[in-house]
Amino acid sequence: MTRQTADQLDRIDLNILRILQEDGRLSNVELSRRVNLSPTPCLERVRRLERDGYIQGYAARLDPERLGRSLMAFIEVRLDRTSPDVFKIFADAIAPMDEIQECHMVAGGFDYLIKVRVADMAAYRAFLGDKLSSIPGVAQTHTYMVMEEVKSTAAIPVPVR
């Protein structure tokens, strides 16, 4: 099966993606009005975009301060060796950690870049010492504390046709 790309979508599909990315709670009736379709064909397109994997899900953006997760940090993680078994051990160990919002394997001077959100410095220290540093294979970490969040978005640029 070949993976579909945005090149295979028409203007209406792209508009649906753009609009739903801005407001995933929009009713089908309102969405169909905005893309100039009747509700039934609009809903069929949305379901196809979901089925084909263009739309991976819907979520609410929450306020981290109100939920006691106001401290954000980025952590560089270097492993003691780069082998498939160490990568798997690391990935399996971090998967259940609620503090980690994102984890990316990267090329360069370290192996992973992790974004974490915790309550405060004490919670960060506990996370680093009790969880992250105790994973077998973790050789070194470098932390960058976020002082101000200038831009935060999950939006993907959608081509305009």
C-alpha cells in the first residue's frame, strides 16, 4: 500500500483539513457550509480523511498552569551505545512516563530530544533522578529550562490550492 500525500487531495479536502485543524469541535453542518458542500458529502469526505490517516484524531488543548504542570524543559539524552536493543529499552521505558510530552530520536551530538512538563523544580529533579537517569543505557542528559513559551502550536501547514 502506498502512502497518500497532500498532492492527492483536492481543494475541498485541504480546506476541510485546515478548518478542522483550527476547530475540531466544529459541527458537520457548519463545516459543510464553510467548504460549500452539503452535509452528507462533507461528512463522507471527513470520514475518508480519517480512514486514510490524514486526520489522526481530535484533542482539546489544555492549560498546563491550571493543571499544575507549568514548568517545561527540553532534555537532550545521550545513550551509552546506539544499538537496536538499547533504543528499544529506552523507548519502552519512556512510553508510560506522563511527564514526557514529546520524544524524538535525532541525529547529531545526542540521541533523543525530550519535552517534559512538570509542576516545579522539585518535580523535575525527581523525574530526572528517579525516572529518566535510571533507564539502562542513558549515559548523559542536558536540560534546557523554558523561561517563556513564545509560540506553541500543533498545526501542520496545509497547502492552499
